[in-house]
Amino acid sequence: MKLKTSQKAAFGFGAFGKDVVYMLIATYLLNYYNVVLGMNAAFIGMVMMGARVFDAFNDPLMGIVVAKTKTKFGRFRPWILAGTVLNALTIFALFAAPATDNPDSGLMRTWLAVFYVLWGVTYTLMDIPFWSMIPAVTEPGTDREGLTALARTCSGIGDALPTVLTNMVVPIFSGIVIGHQVTTGNYSEWKSGYLIWAIIIAVVFIISEALMVIRVPEPKIDDDFKAPSVFQMFKSLFSNDQAMVVVFSIICVYASLNICGNLVLYFFQFDVGNPGGYSLFTAVAFGFQVLTMMLIPMFRKWFSKNQLFLAGFIIQIAGFVIILCMAYFNVYTPENWMILCVPGALIYVGYGMLNVIMTIFLSDSVDYGEIKNGTREESVIFSMQTFTVKLASGVAVALAGGVIEWIKLDTADGAVQTAETLNGLRLWMTVPSVILLVIGMILYKALYKLDEKKMEEIKGQLEAKNKTAGE
């Protein structure tokens, strides 16, 4: 089916809204409970990893549920709307933690654990059917690549909004509530501002997904539709070797970025010595990411998907290496920190390329699986994307929490860090990410086979199959 321009725009707005809430949680929840509320970072990291791993293994089950859904509103949209509303409620709860003098009390720890698990489960309800719509409403080729690039561009803008603005608006909102100006160093006073900001983001989330659900149609489900069994679905998934290659690449790419992402705020707060610079740094980085994703359709006129994918790995690795070298040669100061925007831009240019192409690859693997196994499993295959993103981010946040404690980072206002602490922060923020990207690049180069020629062949086979079925 072909979507109208307004329908594509609505889908893009939905991608924007879902990533606004995701990035608020992924980037700031560890810092909020650790620096603002004072909870032990290692405990937070373990809770987040446990919750993410638990939730990640539910994702394939959700994919199966979506695949078996048959309503007059379609397979995907009912779940998107229900998951959005429930997820917005959990976002409010996470930033409305009860007041207590002991941030590591049983009440606080239970509050974080319960609502973080619920946040992950409800996000799954809407995330898997959302991305599953791309291969369902597009054909292989420019139509699919165009919608994917638009959705990923909009999600990149959604990623940037809370990352860039949170450190700016939270002190302002906090000052309005408590009645005096809040500075960037008084992190314990930021709690009320975080809650207001979370409510605003949750409302934007609900509006964006509601508009997408109203405006974007789904393909009609055949009256004689009969979903395959759970065993058949899992068999089809794990026999789809190309989907598995993409899944392992996603793990490497997302884990590398999440490790850095969970530590870079601490890096600006306690190493660079300019926490306010974090917002501008991320604005530049995300700006380059969004621009890159917008330009993917143009790049495709000159480069193959495979070339762009490899380029993304190389550019991202270069960015991490440059940041590490700058740190060890003391290139930056609190005044000239903007030089860090150069490697930051490289990291996010590379990530922008990888993010768009990985989604296209995963959509292509749906078509490949239909030819190979005789069944079309959009939601089950895309559940693996959500699974791997959550698994990667869970491991990354646990690692970040452990690193903060292990390197003895002192998060108290005005604390002075030792040279060993700062070197440890720099090392852990970059080296593991480089290793993961190298592994992902090697796996992809050795095992991925769905190039342009192969996809044209698959497209022809699907058209012949559909023509035969319609006769």
C-alpha cells in the first residue's frame, strides 16, 4: 500500500513522540535517582539491567501476541494506543518518587524497581507494533527506505529534545516550584522540575501516538487469516539467518552508544567541569545525527546500503577514539570544551547512518523470511529489535552504575575527583564502545547477504507469489 504525505508525516510524529520518552528515561533516570535523589548508583544500574533483561525476554512474546491480533482497527494500532497511555502513567510515577530522608530505603528501592519494570513492559506494548508497521505498509525499495529515513529522522529529533533541553528547563521549573533560582550545581533541588518536565513529555507522547493511530491505516486483514502457531513463529524467526545477523549488529551498535550515553553526562559534570555544556554538546551531536538521517535517501543515489553501513561503523569508531585522545592529552578545559563537539558529531553521524540502515535491513529480512519460510512475521522479527535495544541498554546502564562506584566518582556538590577516577571515566566511556563496534562490523561484513541485487530478486518472487494467490 502507498501512504499519503500527511500519513507519512503522522507516522514520523509518532516516531518523534515515542523516542522523546525513551530518551528521557535512557539518558536521565540513572542520573536522577543517583545525583538528584542520592540513591546508590550500582544498585540503580543492577535494577535497570534486571528489569531490562526481564522485559527484553517478553518482547518476542509480545511480537507473537501482535501477530495473532485481529481486530477491526487492525493488528498494530490498538496495542500502540493502549501501550502509550499506560507508559505515560509509569513515566509520571518514576519521577514522582516519594519524599524520604533515606534515598536507599526499602520504599525508594521498591518504587524504582516496580515502576521501571512497568515502564519497560508498557513501552513494549507500543514499540513492537509501531516499527512492525513499516514492512506491513511499504514495499522493498525506495518507498520503504523513504519511510524508514523519515521515521528515524523524527525519532532522532525526539532523542535530541529531552537530551538537549532537560538540563536547561529542569532548574527553571524547580526554581518556580521552590521559589528561588536553582543553579546547575544544586542537583538535590532539581526533583520538582524533573516531575514537571516528565509530565510535559508524557503529554506530548500521548498526542503524537494518538495522531499516528488516527491517521495511518493498516493493510486489511484477510477474513480467512489464521496466525501460525507459536512454534512456527519461533522456528521461522530463528531460521531467518539474515534477521539474526541484523539483531547481533543492533546489539553491538546500541550497547556501544548506551555505554557512552550513560557516562557522558557525568563526564561533563565532573571531568570537563562544565555541566551546562552538555546540553549544547548533545544539541550539536543530535543535529548532525538528524541531518545525516535526512540525507540517507540522497546518499543512496551514490552509495549502496552496505557501503553506508560500513561507513557508519568507521565514522563512529573514529569519534570515540578522538574523544579518548583528547581526554588523555588534556585538550579541553571548562572554557574551550566545545572542541569535544567534533568527535561528538562524528559519533552521531555514524550512528545516524547505522540506525536508518539497520531498520531497512530488518524490514528486508521480513521479506527474505517470507520467501525462505513461507510466513511473514513483521511483529515477531521487529520484537527482536526491541529485545536487543532493551538488552543492550540494560547491560549498558548496569555497567555505567558499576563503573561510577568502581572508579569512586564522588557525586557530592563541589567534590574534587582524583586523576585515577577521571582516567577511569574516560576509559570506560570510550574503549568498550569501540570494541563492540568492531565486533558488529566484522559480523555484518562476514554474514549479511541481502544486497540490492538480492532484494530485487526477492521483490520479484513476492510479486509473483501475491499474483498467484490473487488468481
